[in-house]
Amino acid sequence: MVVATLNAMLINNVILSQFLGVCPFLGVSKKSSSAVGMSGAVMFVMIISSLVTYTIYALVLVPFGITYIQTIAFILVIASLVQLVEILIKKFSEGLYKSLGIYLPLITTNCAILGVAEGNISSIYSSDITFISGFTTAGFTALGTALGFGLVMFAFSSIRERLDSADIGEAWKGIPISLVTAGIMSIAFLGLKGII
Amino acid sequence: MQNFLNNPIGVIVVAALILVYIGTYILNKRTPVPEECRELFDNVSCTACSNFTCSHKGK
């Protein structure tokens, strides 16, 4: 489980290695506080959606031989789950809604969530392992992926905040220097390959 | 596509999931936003895409 978590967090980082979830990576990383809020919301939804999609795949789609609808089923599950999570947070936790609320609708279109759900099926699910074992591994993979997402979002937003006050050429300001920074971070994360 | 239409269970599962989505969407719309969080939506500034109709689009 620790290996699955670390692997998903550092080695196969969802943003810098798999290039999923790049929209929030570039769009919601201007301020550290926004990046932390977005990461929290992604972590929340990613773990729940991974567990739910794995369960639906293993207990509904495979037994009925309808695995070809997995992508559309996962999209609908994630979209419904985001709505459900938003309702629950609105009702029961004003504080959490204050910090995550505005980011929740954006997560419906976050391809990292769908990528993790699909990745769990292609890399973890097999008829040889028990449901509980696969379910647990899917949960820890989602946790690691979400932590990796949060780590990169926070690091990138901190760098962007410092870049705002840095003395850089006019043509490089904004997105150009951010993309160069993202490229350098991606190369840095390549150095972690081989740890596990 | 042929596979999808020939297997009623696939159609039923997709239809059920669509109904679940519509249900949760309507419920979410009817659930009021907490009073002190209303102004948060006026200050959002997402610049992730160019969809100007999105309520989260940065000004």
C-alpha cells in the first residue's frame, strides 16, 4: 500500500508525468490559497470516485459483461458524485464549503479524476485478485495521486507567487514563464524514477 | 454501437446513471448556498479555460 501510494504520488505524478489535470494546474495556481483549496477538493472527490467506480466496475459492469460502457459510466458517476458531495458539504459543513465549495463544480471536468478511475481498472483490476484487495489498492492509489496533485499544485503556486515579484522580461511574464517552470519541475520529477 | 443496442442491461445502466445525475443536479440546485459563502462566488478567478459562460471564469 505504501509503495502504491508513493508510486502514484511521486514517480507517476498525475500532472508532471501523466500530464492529466493540467487545466487546474495552470488555471488555479496563481495563489497558494486557491491551489490548496483546489487540491483539497480534488483529494476529496478523487478518493471517493475511485472507490465508487472500482466497485461499480467489479460488481456491475464485469458480471453483466458491459465493460464497454465503463468510460461513460465513470463520467456519469463522477459528475453525480460531485453534485452529491456539494450537497452534503452545503448542508453539513459550512467551513468546508467555504474552502472547497467554489472548486467542486470545476472537478467534474478534471480529467485527472477520470484518469485515476480508468487507471485503477487497467492496472489494478484482474480476476485473480479479491475485490477487497483491489478496492484497497484503488483507494491508496487515489490517495497517492491526490497527494501528488496537491504537492505539485502547492509547489507550483508558491513559485508563481514569487515569479510575480521577480524581475523577468516582459515577454516572459505570466503563462510563458509558468510553462517553462512546469517543464523544469517535470524534469525534476523524472529524477525520482528508480526510487521504487 | 451494435453491442450497446443489443444488450439491454448496458442501456439500462447508462439510463439509470443519467437519471441519478439529473436527480443529484436538481437536488444540488435546490440546496441553498450557506449565507456567509455567497460572496465567495463573486470573487472567483479561474483562468483554466476560455469558456466565458462559466460562472467561475476570472474577470
